[in-house]
Amino acid sequence: MIKQSGDPIRVLDIPNIEGASVSIGIAIRKGNPELKAAMQKALDGMMADGTYETIATKWIGRDIR
């Protein structure tokens, strides 16, 4: 959708450094507290029931929290 909107986006290369800490976020448009709350609720649920760890382990190889 960003490509379609023409809004600028910057993709960063993240170096693969063992033991390094990297902060990653999800961008949402300002002024949409309902979407923010829904996304946070879903993420909290995934962390509580183990889904987040399962996905991280499958794709990253470890829990990334």
C-alpha cells in the first residue's frame, strides 16, 4: 500500500551481529487509536499464549523479545 500511495519509506539493512539488540516496530498512521489498540491487543495475546515465541523461533531461530 505504501508503494501505491507514493509516501516515502526507507528500508534499513540490519547487520547480522550475534547477540546484538535490534528494535523493530510496526508503523501505523497517526490518529488511529482503534487500530493501535487492536494491534497491541493481538500482540499481547500472541505473547501470552506462546504464538509470538513459536513464530520467532521458526523464522529467526530464537525468541527475540
